[in-house]
Amino acid sequence: LVERPDEPVRIDFPIGHSQKSKRRMVVLDPRFPGRARSIRGKALPALTYAIAAQPLQDGRVDLTLQINTGVRHQIRAH
């Protein structure tokens, strides 16, 4: 991400419930097709936009995100 992108960065990966933990969510990235077996039930569509990134003095980055779907733990998972 750049500090002020002309267009928001689209993060569009489905998220499903982990088989190992009721509280944990798993992102289904098409680059890793084996992960589909690690979820319970059906994955839910999840869409997040990264609007801007601002570097902080301590090395961290302050992100501005827009969550469009609201799947459980979506902001952490994406």
C-alpha cells in the first residue's frame, strides 16, 4: 500500500470457521486450495477495502480500512 493510493486496495477473500477452534476464522486464498478443507461449513464472502496507509514513527503502519460485508473477525483475518 502507498500512503494515499488513487484507488482503494480491494481485499476479497472468503472467510470460514476453523475446524479446530470455534472462535477462529480462516481466510480462503485461491493460491492455497488445500485450506478449503480446514473450515467447517461454507465460507462466507468477505470484502474489505484498504483506503490509506500512514507510516508511524515507531515502524508500525496506521491503516484506514472500509469493511463492506461484516464477517466475524474479518478485519483481523484480512
